[in-house]
Amino acid sequence: MSRLHQWIGLSIVSLSLVGCVSQEKYNTMKLDRDRLAEQLGTAQTEASSARSEADAYKNQLAAVMNKEGGSGAMVLNLTQQNAELQRQLDEINRRYADAMQNVGKGPLPEVLSNALTDFARQNPDLVDFDAARGIVKFKSDVTFAPGSADITGNAKSAIARFSQILNSSAAAGYELMDAGHTDNTAVVNPATRNAGHKDNWYLSAHRAIAVGQALLSDHVNPQRLAVTGYADQRPIASNASESGKASNRRVEVLILPTTVRNGAPVANTPQIKKAPINKDSIAAPAAAVEGKSALNK
């Protein structure tokens, strides 16, 4: 700005030194001088305004940082809550990893494994059962509507039957981990995002919660249940194909080899009633929705 002042000053001096200049040149130079003077005034005003605004923000920040009482206590409380939630998440992740590595180390009782095998056989398009790990997998494409965490009617009926097995004396002592998974297709559908499923983390967690709530409504003990979402971070197939993506979209219920601390021990003579196969309760094949992974987001 000082250089601008000097330029204006030199212009005036130049006009005084050059006695004979045309009126046209004089008017032009005067207009340039006035324009530059106006720009200088505007720049000074904006700089002053910016300094005032910066000072105001600095004062507000200092007030927040130095303020004691309610706000400080709220920040401390939220920090503590966040730390506790992170601790719980770390514990769930550790238990999930331990359970996934527990192949063959703690097989389920034969009668329970047979009941779950029959359950999967009765609902082949909805459920897979991994007997080696004790994992029941609900296929998302037929368990939920596209881009939704609302459980379909057929899936609710199947979960009710699943809950009967989990509540049997053969399974009642086991802890359960309910984990949601997605493929790697980003959530872009505005309707999906407006429903609260902002990304794959939200969608996987919300679907796991929905299955967990269905189990609880069917009288599964909440002390047995942990719920988490893993988005697309733990695929079981390649996301390079639509069939692989369909496999990755799932909610897994892991029947853990540990028992509830205050629960009853596993019985040796469980009472599990076999349900007849109901063809009407079998949902549409997953192959029917192949190629529609984008619609599921």
C-alpha cells in the first residue's frame, strides 16, 4: 500500500513538472489517480475488517479454552464417553478376531450343529451355516430391502426360528456376536443416505443392529449379545465380481465358544424341535439380485 501512495505522489509531481500536457492526458491521469486512491481505501477497509474479525475469533477461542464450569465439564464428559466407547469397540473387535481364528478349536455340540444345519437347509437362499466356525450368515440381499436396514417378512420368520434354536438348552449358555458387513460399493443413493445410512460403516452397523433387535424381540438374552459393523473391511470374496459382492453383503451371527458369565452351562441333552420346511418362507434366490449391488446402496 505504501508503494501505491508513492505512485500516486509521483503522478502528482509528474503533473506539476510537466507544464504543458494536453487536457486529455491530464484527465486520464487524474482518473487513474482517483481510481487507485479508491482501491487503496477499499483495501484499507477490508484489511481493517479482516483484522477485527480475526481478533473476534481469537477472543472467542480464548474464551472457550479458558472457560470453566458447565462447558468444560461437558467436554470432559464427552471425552470420557468417547474413550469408553472406543474401549468397548476394541474389545468387540478383539473378540471377533479371536472367534474367526477359532477354527476347529471349540466345535459346537453335535445336536446344536445339526439343528443349525437343518435351519440353513430350510432357508438356502437366506442363510449359510459355517459349522467349523459356528457362524450363521444372513445374506443381505434377501434379508433386507435394497439400501435399507429393514428386515423383510421372510427374514423375520427365519430369525424367529433361529432364536428358538439359540434359546434351546444346547445353545442358551453361548455368547453371540452379531456383525454386519457390506461390499465395497459406496453409498451414493440419496434415499439411502437420508435414511441415516451415510456410508458402508453406518449401513453395516444398522443392519447388524436390526438383526440384533429381532433376536431380542424373540427373547434372546441381551447379556449374550454383542453387535458391531465392519463395512467392507472383512470381505469373504472378491469385490471384482457381482457374485463376490453379493457374498460380502451379509450379517453374521457368531456363536462363540465362551459362555455367559452368569448364564447356565451347556446341557448335554438339549431339547430342540425340528421345524418343517416351509417352501413359502424361502426368499427369492440371491442370483436373482446379482448385478444390482448399486441398488443396494
